[in-house]
Amino acid sequence: MRDPVRVTETISFDCPRCGTSVDEGYYGPCTSCRDALRAQYAGGARDDIVAEAYVPKMNVTPNAVALKDD
């Protein structure tokens, strides 16, 4: 994870998620809401997903130039 950007100035606003008044560097969910969202939606890597092998379309001929008769 990247290092967070340090903000020296803060603004006062109501958190759009929970409605509490907060002083944050950027507008958005407050720190406690961000932590709750990370915990709720954090997931591990899935091992059951397998990428299918690439199969070219039938109208594509590999090396069409090499097969061309002169």
C-alpha cells in the first residue's frame, strides 16, 4: 500500500456516510467510516478463478502472409 499523502489544511464538514461533523483533509467518508468500509469489503485473493486460454476467432488465420501463394 502506498504512503498516504499528508494534508496540512483541514476542512469541516458532515460525513456523507454517518452525518457526524468532522475535520478532514479531503471531503468524503470520515476516518471511522473508511475503516469500517475497509473491514466490511476486504477480501482475500480468490484461487478458484482460472483464466481461459485465448482462442482466436475462426475468421483469423495465423500467419496469413506466410501461407499466401505467390
